[in-house]
Amino acid sequence: MTRILMAFALMGLLMSCGGDKKEDKKEKVTIGGAKTEKKKDDSKVNLAISGNDLMQFDKKEFKVKAGQEVTLTLRHTGKIDIKVMGHNFVLLKQGTAIPAFSASAASVGQESDWIPDGGKDVIAHTKMIGGGQSTTVTFTAPAAGTYDFICSFPGHSGLMKGKFIVE
């Protein structure tokens, strides 16, 4: 009996909401406020690159504008430990010979995070990371030109390299 009474009460409520059919002009309401265009900040750029257990970066080229603030995130998508398959991102100054830099990096070792000569040939670099880890570095893009980037872990720069193009 209670269910029947509740059903009739609900029907009455629904019928009373219908009311007279007036042709009111309804405004379209947007929840969340007025739309505003996001202004693109050309002074900053976020980049991402991944390295895996097969000694490969997923990107071979980046393009940025001179003077931009670059935030680059490196992810190691593999599972192998940092001591066996560590990766970093090293942006070299123009004219730096990759084989010579890599040989020097191997000789300075882990104590210097595989960055030789206090980084005199480096524009920016991340720390070395192992499988499943990530790291970020922020730097100002250099003058227009083409720069090399590598992983400086011993033996990796032959495969893990690319071009950093500054326009």
C-alpha cells in the first residue's frame, strides 16, 4: 500500500513540474564559466624522451627556439639496473666530437655521473637513471644551430644519439 501511495505522489510531483507550456527563450548555460583562450607561452617548452633496455632513445630529433626555457624529462622504460643499463640525456656544445667525449665519459666513470671535464663540452644534462626511473632538467636553449645529444653511459652513444635543432 505504501508503494502505491509513493508512486501516486511521485506522478503528481512530475505532473506539477510540467506546468503551462510557455515558449520561453532559454539561454545556453556553460558550466565552469566563460571560455577563455589559453595563451601559448612561446618562451617555454616541455620535451620528453625515453630510453629502453635496447640502448635506444624513442626520439632522434627535437626542435626548439633560441632562448626558450626547455624542460626535458627523460624516462627509462626498461627494467635493468643503473649500473648495467643507465641512461642520461647530454646536450653537447657544437663541435664536440661524440667518440672523444664518450671515451672521456667512460674514463671518468660513475663518480662524475659519466660527464667528463666538469661538463665543459656540455650545455645541459640529466642525471643518470636506471630502469623504471625518470628525471628532468631545465635549461635555456642555446643560439640557433644544430647540436648533438647522446647518452654518455659507456658504449651507449653509438646508438643513443640525436639532433637538437635550435631555430
